[in-house]
Amino acid sequence: MSIGRKVKIVVSGKPSYERWTIYQWLMECKDIVEREYSIRVEVLVCDSDESYPFIIVNDKVVVYPPFEEGYLIEYLKKAIERIMGDLEKEHN
């Protein structure tokens, strides 16, 4: 994996404490994930009609993340590993 790869993470949902908190947790772990996977991570927020926030990673919906920072990080890492595996398959 090269540092040129970029992963876009969108926290989507109605403006709420939960959405803001999940966004903040993602911003806190962004550098760790970038170093661990040698990728660039972009974290964005998007308004939607959903009452509970959800995460979209590279246009793939990760349904309703856990509302606990440690679980959220593990959840995110699994999503990134799936995406990176899919990218590797495309290049081979």
C-alpha cells in the first residue's frame, strides 16, 4: 500500500451529539489509521434524514457504527482492510 491511496470517511445523519462525537473520535484516530495503513484519510460530515448517524467509507455504507470509541476504531479498521483488499484485487 502506498501513501497515495486515499480513504474518504463520511459521517452522515441529522445534526446531533452522537454524530458530532463519532466525527470527533474519527478525527482523533485519523493519524493512527493513516500511519498504520500508509493511506490518507479524509473525514467529512454530511447531513441526512437518518436520526442515528452512520458512516460511509469510500462510498460503501457501514451501517450504524457502535457508539463507543474503542469499538468504532476497530469497526473502521475492518472496513478499511476490506476496502484495501478490494483495491489489491483490482490491481492484480
